[in-house]
Amino acid sequence: MIPRFVAAAALLAVSACAVVQTGGAGQTSSGEPIVGDFKFDQGTRRFDIALQSPRGWVCSSSFVQSAQPQATRTVPLTCNDGRTGNLIMSANQFQDQATGSFYLSNGESGQVTFGRL
């Protein structure tokens, strides 16, 4: 029989490498709807974020969590149509949400909410 602490440690090791994924929704400043995808790999501490428009553009970013967790963070965006920009993200741990405002190189901007909507 496996001691309970060994089984618990094995379970924690497996769950520590899990990928957490959630969707998101928002809109551009002109009212166009967008959807988002938010992934966090707990093993590598890597975030992958994507914003997508019904018009076909996708803007994304990948980054590793800093040693000091931040409530607000600015991440660079690269889009499939050549635009670039920034996403300013803010976490709300009490509502299990992250919200972001994005600004693209052509002047387009908007907001997206990830997590519980």
C-alpha cells in the first residue's frame, strides 16, 4: 500500500504541471466583438494570450511569469496582419478574472475580459 503522503505528493506533482485555459470576450473601441484565449502553464510559468476578431485578425503574446507576481502587467502583442501593440492586463483574484485594454499600431484599441464573465 502506498503511504498517503506519497500519493498526495504525486498528485501535486501532476497537477503542478497542468495547463489552465479560459476564454474571454470583449470589443474594440468601434464596437467590433472580439474573443480571447488565455493559457497558463503551471509547470513552465508561461502565459499565452490571443485576441481574435471576426474579420480574421489575431494578436497574440507569450511571456513567462515574473518572480514577483504583478497585479497589472503590460505585454507586447504581435498580430497576423503585421500590426503590433500592447495589452495592459489587470488581475482580479476575487472575481477569478483578468481584464485587459489593448492598443494597436494602427490606432485600434479595445478591451477584453478573461475568466468568469
